[in-house]
Amino acid sequence: MSRKLRNIKGVKKVFIRSGICYDYLMEDESDEFIKELIKNHVSGQLKVAPEHCSAAVLDKMGKPHIEAYKKFQQKFYAITKGMGKEQYLVPYLMSSHPGSTLKEAIDLAVFLKENNMRPEQVQDFYPTPGTVSTCMYYTGIDPMTMQPVYVAKNFHDKAMQRALLQWKRPDKRKLVIEALKEAGREDLIGFGPGCLVRPDRGGRPSGKGPKTEGEGKKPRQAKEPEKAPKPVKKAGWARARPRKNARPGGKKRG
């Protein structure tokens, strides 16, 4: 199909933005399609949908495990580099899918940090008719196993999961700290390289004791002595200036 479109007169480029099932591409031993895709149909960025990193959540989604995405990512960048191109993958992620607790959301946040991925947009799960995920959302049961499934329905719970996926954004910081404390993962709050966020502004880095009295305050400067005010001349008649070459004590001529 892509070859036929490229051969149409007047068509210069045919770009594929998203919709690629990367797990199917990995089954192609010749790599013919992925090479043709990278060479002719990517305009700088290609959106793909790993959606999560937790095997438990991906099983509920009916998606391949994250290892399949890692293999595709490695192959994509290797072929791109070999062709002398500069192109990138944009991962599509989802929060609050049935089966995703705060634990799974934190695992995904750590995965993103370790792989230098900072998604600007995150899709929160919303039920759509006719899907297994929607059935789990409303019943709290996985119809494939008939086992109970955790579902985040509270607005605040969903907001915390969404914030964890965007842990780098300053406006999400308070929610991320709240979620980490609630999940008992305060080890991810701090100043170390493995931490997601820094503690509240009132906290201080480890290794520094509490502030002593007067610490951080500027020393008072001694006041300069006040200068005496200058005498103010009173307004009145001006004195007559003496004449030139006048004798002292001389009389005026009549």
C-alpha cells in the first residue's frame, strides 16, 4: 500500500504518524518493512503505544510486555542511525487503567526516569463501549479470569496516577509527593540520582543539621553618627559691601 501511494503522480511524501503494531514488526525476520518505514514514511517522530511497563497491567490491556517495546526501540534507533537520519519515538502512555494501582503507576514513573522519557501528554483511562477494559471498569472483575480487579475511579486517585507519569513537571510535584508517601515509597523523595522529586521546600538536604538561631540572617551594620545640621541663614537686609579704596572709618563727602 505504501509503495503504491508513493508511486502516485504528484505525491511527494507519505508519512505514518502512529498506529504501528511494533510487536508484529518484530516478527519480520527480514526487517524489510521497518527499514522501508524508517527510510520513507517517518517525518522525524513516530508515535507508538507501549502504554505501560507493568506486566500485570499490560495483561489486562491485552498488550505485549514491555520487553517487546524495548527490542523495537533498539532496532528502530539502530536502523535510523545506520541511514544517517535523526528520528525519534514518541511513546503513548495510559494511566489508571483497570489493574493499575499506585504501585504500578510508580513502577512506570521509575521506568520513564531510567529511560530518560518525559511524556508531555498522558492519556487517562476512560471507559468506551464494547471493550474488555470497560467491562472491568464497571464490574471490578476481569471477565477472562473472573478475578477481582482494582479500578481507580476516584478523581483524586486518578490524578495522582497521572501526575506520577509526568513526575518532572513542577505543577505535578505536590501530587507526586502525596502519591509516593501514600504508597510507602518515600525512598523516591530526596536529592539522590534515583529520586523522582525533591522534598518539600521546608526540608533540608541530608548531611546538614537544623538551622541555628540567627543562621542565614545578615549581620547588622553599625549606624553612622548623625551629622550636625548646617546653620540656616535667616532672611533679612543684605549688608552693604565696602567701596573700593575707601579709608577705614572715613566720612562720606557731602
